Amino acid sequence: MPIRVRGTRLTYRSLVVAASAALMTVLLSPAGAQGASPQESRPVYSYGNAVRESVWVDTGLDGDGNGKSDRVAVDIVRPREPAAQGRKIPVIMDASPYYSCCGRGNESQLKTYDSQGNPVQFPLYYDNYFVPRGYAFVAVDLAGTNRSDGCVDVGGRSDIQSAKAVIDWLNGRARGYTTRTGTERTGAGWSNGRTGMIGKSYDGTIANGVAATGVDGLRTIVPIGSISSWYDYYFAQGAPLYDSGPEWLSDYVESPEARARCAAVQQKLVDEAPRTGDRTKLWNERDYVKDARKVKASVFAVHGMQDLNVRTKHLGQWWDALADRGVERKIWLSQTGHVDPFDYRRAEWADTLHRWFDHYLLGYDNGIDREPMADIERHPGQWSTDKVWPPRTTAATTVRPGTGTTPGVGTLTRRSARPGATETFTDDPKQSETDWAADLERTTGAKAGFLTAPLAHDLRLAGSSQVTVTATPTTATAHLSAVLVDVGPDTIRDYAASGEGITTLTDRTCWGASTAGDSSCFKATEARTTTVDRTVLSRGWADLGTYASAGKGRTLTPGKRYTITVDLAASDHVVPAGHRLALIVAGTDKDLIDPPDSTPTLTLDLARTSAKLPFVGGAAAFVRATAGPAPATATPRVSRPEGVAPPRPAHRIPGGSRS
């Protein structure tokens, strides 16, 4: 199949030959390659002649209890020339459980090896692009996966130590071996110890966890759609999000060999992660947010604002904790779901990542640290920037629901509802946020909705929201959902469709050098869009039984009033003039949280219910947007719209081929 390289169509064979020849002819001396005041690393080293090797690093743990310290497999590709010149180089690392079971990237690439077990294909483009520019690329098999010893413990000590031990080895603090079981030692004398970790979802989660150890040598991390606390991956304030726990994921990614010897670890994941939603010691160990104070690496965080797999609550709480510690950071927020930026903004991503690594790993003063902190996708393929995110004028502003002229369809203003004002709904596990939003202006039994008047001016929300609900249940268990909606027509990325906002094409674009066994060419993509007349911009869920403690559920007393604050996922969204902002409070959000044991009816005390929303411009911006007359093109009454599909039921895994 023909491929395209920045507009050029080539055959794969001609690309490999041309790229290899070009690299061999432009090899420069260190001085010539770097220059007096380098601003950008150049592809001056041979990818075809690069060193490809495997090392097994001792983690110092015995996760499988066989009496031997676990070794993790580390596959390395690095340019040959720097070591021959006596120069040491930095490392880009992706530590993953998916290299043999599930694949990486949009094309689910796996590691491949030759007949002697030497690495041939490294998934994704990092090796093809960065090795010729003077970086080593290191792909680590987490313990219990592919060619590593030990067991998968889903974000716990073993997972994190798998990668941390490799950073220690790169800095001369850990032991490496030439084989999995042998005694011949090997060092990383070619490395200067400076390491940057990158990865989507589970891989980026490991980067977060390793950064939270404060390990020396880790200079930067680039977590893409990544988890910051594993409890919040499986539960939302006590409400279970999926019909399985971490033991299912561990079993799914472990090698067959590990699965046979890791029964004790699997059982621990069952016993210490009860489906009650109680926060246990196991979850505390897997909470990286609490250790954000230890982070010394810079952070370039990337997330899809419509990611219903690793929801942006993970991003918001991690970002806020890093900000409190003054960590150097940058952020990209897209309109996609669980998608890598290489597949929605490829050229800009490759350039930005290149400059980020050049600055933090090579020390180049290229100005990226002085550029706007945030890139936000406003419409499919249209981006804006912010010097600081959230913008400094952002302030949490309290808005309140009130009764309207139609039961179940109320107002959303700054005014408190009159004492005694209520709305009532009954949990319907067959309905989702999509159903609720479609029926915002209708009386329905499954939700209560509250809307502003059509806005006179644009109103922007940037950051994390909270909704405080006071409700009286009729049963001993109840789950709550709180959803923010932009009511008005728009064209958005179709995040609920296959591809989660992108369509994969047949043409390929190439990023770096190739070999016969490892191509730098990947299928191009384009935005997949849909026209809607309402957009869910943030959501959150909770078990009402966690009203007194987020980590411990309690049995409810029917007829008794309870107050709980529900955390909503971080977002950045502009509600345009003429649209309306809506708040929905309901029960089970189909396919996003599991239903409670009963079917409660809940009565909301509106005078004691409110939302704290991060408006850019604060309360004044909300008052200005809702005080004046709407434009002549104000949003018409919403009928049941065509829009994104309801969430798809699935076993989700963070970043694997079934996510």
C-alpha cells in the first residue's frame, strides 16, 4: 500500500532504503550535530545501525514468592555513534503491561523479536523519531508481563518498582543482567541517567506513580489519559464504575506463565478491593495524588475531556496537587475520548513533544517552558491557548437550582430556592446521561433538571466542579449522578462512537526512520464529528451512603435527609451566547456506574442543594451572561435530539486494545 510522508507517496521498501541512506550520509560529529547554542536535536544518527538489546533489571522484590528477586525485561534501542564518541545520552521510557497481550497505539502494535530473542519492533513511533536525534528508547515489560518475572498488581508496589528500578539502573543504582536467569551483569554506561517517561493510560499511570516516588534521574513525565488514583478508576465516591475489580485486569494482562504462579497476588486483589466501595489499604497504596509533594519531574499532561474510560477527574486532582507543589507543567485537553494526541493532532504533537524532551532531557533553551501552559480544543481541530490553566481569573462560583413552571424542570441561578422547595425522581438504571439530557425540558420520572435562561454572553468553565446535594431516599441504598450540560446546537467530536472522536484512514504518514522490522509509518486519522443540540461537559457520581466519609459507605435510613458533595470531572468548555447551562441530578448513569441494590426514589431539598462551578471571570461572568437578553439566535426549545450515542457497556481496561 502506498504511504505518505509529509505529502510524499512512497512504497515501504523505497522509504526504508532512502531513510537509511540519508541518515548514514548526514552523520555529524558531536560538535557539528549539537552546535554552539543548540535549539533542536537533529536526526543525525543511524536508526538502522542502532544498538538493539535486552537487559533484565533486578527490582529487589519477590512478587511471586518463589524465593528469587524479580527481574523485569528492558528492551533498548539506542544510537551506536554517541557511545563510540564517549558521549552519554538521555532515555525516553514507556513502561507497559501491554507489549505482548494487547498492543500499543491505534494499530495495537506488539513487541517483536528475532530468532535469538533480540528486539526487532518497538511499538509506536518514539524509537523511530527520537533515536536518530540522540535519545535511547527503553520499553519496559511490567512485572508479570511478556518476558518479566513477578506478578501484576495493578498500580501497586510491583508495577511502580518495575519502572523505578530501571531508572535506578540507568543511574547506576540497581543491578542489570544480560539474561533473565543468568549471573552476567551489565550496566548502562551509555546513559547519562536523565529519563523521561511517557505513555497512554496504564503506561502513563505508571509514569505518574514513579514520579510520585521522587526517584532521582526522572526529569519529566508525559502521562496521556492516565490514572492518578486507582480507587477512582474503579469507584466514584463509593459507587462502583464497572462490574469487575483489579483482579480482572491483572488476569487479562499477565503472561500465561505469570498467571499460573500469581494466584496469591490475584486473590489479594479480590480480598483487599471489596466491591462495597470502601477505601482500603490497597487503594491507598495506589493513590499517587497523596504523594504529589514528592514529584520532582516536570509534567506534560494530556487528556480527552470526553474520556469515559480514564475520566478527567484523574487529571483534575493530579493537576491541582501538582500546582500546589509548584511543579513545572503543561497541558493539552482535547474533545476526544480515550485517544492519543498522535491520532488527533499528529504534526503539532510530534513537534511539541520533541521540543519538550529537548528542553527537559537535553537541556536546550528552546523556550517551550515560557510558552502558554495550556492548549484546549474548542471545536474539532480548532485550538486555543492559555498562559496559565485554569486562567487566573477563574473562581469557583455557587449557583443554585430552583423550581420552575414544569415539574422536574427547574431554574439555575445565583438565588437560593425557597425553603421547602423540592424535586423528586426515581432511579432508573436503564437510562443514561444521554437520555436525561435529551429530556431536559420534559417532566420525566428519572431525573431533575435545572437550566439557566439563554445566555447573553459566552460563559466559560475551566477546572473541576462540585455539586452538593441534599436528598431524602426511600431505600437503604442509593446512587447519585450529577451532570453539567451545554444546551444548544454544536458540531463536536463523536466521542461515544467507535474511535472516540477519530476515524482511522488507510493512508500512512511517517515519523522518523524505519527498518524492515520496525516502520515509522502509521495510519492517518481525521476527526469524526456529529451534530448535536446538547453536549454533556462534565459528570460525577457517588454512593449516597458515603455522605459522612468518602472512603466508607453506610446504610441509609429511608425517609432521612442526607447531604453529600459530588466531585465532577475536570473540563474546559465555553457555553456560547444563546445556549443554556444545565445541571442534572439523577440516579444510576447507565453503563457508567452500577446500580444500587434497591430502586430508590429521592427527594431533593433545593434550598440545600447547590453547584460550585469554575467560571472564568467568577460570579461576575455568570451574572453578566445570565442577566441580559439572549442574542436573536437564542436556542429554541429542545426536542429529543440526535447526538452522541449512550455510553457503550464494556470491560474497560486503561489503554489496552479493549479500551
